[in-house]
Amino acid sequence: MDDETAIRTTGLTKRYGEATGVFDLDLTVRRGEVYGFLGPNGSGKTTTMRMLVGLIRPTSGAVSVLGHPAGSARSLAGTGALIESPAFYPHLSGRDNLRILAGYAEVPAARVGEVLTEVGMADRADVRFRSYSLGMKQRLGVAAALLKNPDLLILDEPTNGLDPAGMAGMRELITGLRQDKRTVLLSSHLLTEVEHLCDRVAVLRQGRLVADGTVAELREHTGGGGLSIRTSDPETAADLLRARPSVRSVQIVDGELQLAVDPAEAADINRLLVTGGVDVHELRQHAASLETAFFDLISDRQKPEPDLAKVTER
């Protein structure tokens, strides 16, 4: 592995009996970038992350982290991770939990206070963990991941349970990590956050990589845009539109239909809805968003063969 690569997987596969969690995954994460890891529940994101830190072993394929085998002492020395829910001693304070971890990791005790401040937990550091809210637990989990001042940070839904101020703080933290030339692998369901934070994005569906590229490249997958429609009956309109072959995906967001479709079809789509008994109140073209591209990529209309085309070559 060259010095420019933080993570590389080749043909990475994990099977659980007859079920496949991850299939033939080829992934490259460059050093110093924030890499978004997207997919619906059950798509294989967390399974992949667990393989990257050695919590589970792959069935086949190869995986290297920071130039060393995944799960090895040398790779883990430079990696901090928050995968699924953070686990700490409930009867101890946040500070004492981190002191224990710092001792095991041979990290200077002064580092504990630094990371608590970094994640905005200094004022609650001496409260018992069991009294923490979900958002506070997530922050402490991120603080634990930062203890070793790692070159690579693997974060699985780090904004889970955070209020808007907490999410803004997490965004600022990740932006600072990028400026320090550290690498972040970020899994999140908040696509707007990913869109603004990530240099490149991978999308998984049913354990397979279906797209890998910059946000702009993924947007191009949708043809560069689509249509937004407000109607008298969004649910009926969605059913009519999903039956139209040229409409790649349909989502209802705040009562508005978001279509991945060629905007040139606007007149035909308007006619289809009106003929189907649905009044059209507004129809306009919109620029493609990461959310539109994401739903298009994971749509059931995507072919599930192993050789699904990637957006870019790596």
C-alpha cells in the first residue's frame, strides 16, 4: 500500500451462513479525506467497519488499514473508532471512563481533558455515564475515539441523538480533522451533512458497492436534476409516477414529490397526474442533490448483479 492510501479493500466478502453481509467490496479511502459511507439499514456499512478494526474476520478478500492488516496492533495504534452504540461503565463519570481507556492505550492523562473539550463535554465530564442522554453518550464515544489522536477516525452515525447545536459541533469537529490532514470514514443517514462534509462518497446496497465518487459525480448519476411537484394527493401521485419506467425514483419530502427524471418530461408527467385525477399545484425543475442520487442508486429498479457499474474508477 502506498503512503496516499488509508484504507484499501479488495474483494472483501463476509457471509453469515447462507446470508451475505458484504460481497466483493473494492474500496479505497485516501489519506486526509473525509469519506462518506452511505446505504440503507442492512446494506453492510457497519459490517464493513467492524472488519476494518478487526472485530469480525472477513470470509474472503483482503483489507489493509494504514498500510497494515486490519485489526493488527500497528493499524489499531493509528485508528480511533465509534461503531454502533458506545459502551462505558454506567456507574463511572465520563471523565473516569476516559481515564481508564487512556491507561489501557498508554495515552497521557492530560489528553482526557483535551478530548472532552473538543467534543463539548467538559461541563458534564464528572456526571455518571448512566445519566447521560443519547447525544451525550455519542459525544463521549467520539471523545474516546479521539483519545489516541489517531490518523484515521471511523465514525458510525456519530450525530445519532444530537440536537442541532450538537450536530453543528460535530460538523465543525470533522472539518477540523480534515484540516489537520487526518482521514475520516463517516457513516451517516443525514445526507445533507454528508453532502457538505465529504470529499468522496460510497453507496452500498445489499452488501455491494453501487457507486463511488465525489458528490458532484453521484449527482450526475441522476442526469443532473429532476422535478419537484406539489399535488392534491401525494400518495396517489407517487403510485402513478412509480409505474412510469422513465421515473428512476420517487420520494415524498414534507408533502412534496421529489422525482429523479429527465426534466424534459415535465409536460407528460403533468398530463399523467391530471388524467389520473390528481391536481397539480406546482411543478418545477430542481438541481440534483445527494439525497436524490442516493435514493436513485438504492432503488429497487437498480439491477442487483455483482458487476454493478461504479460512478468512477478508483
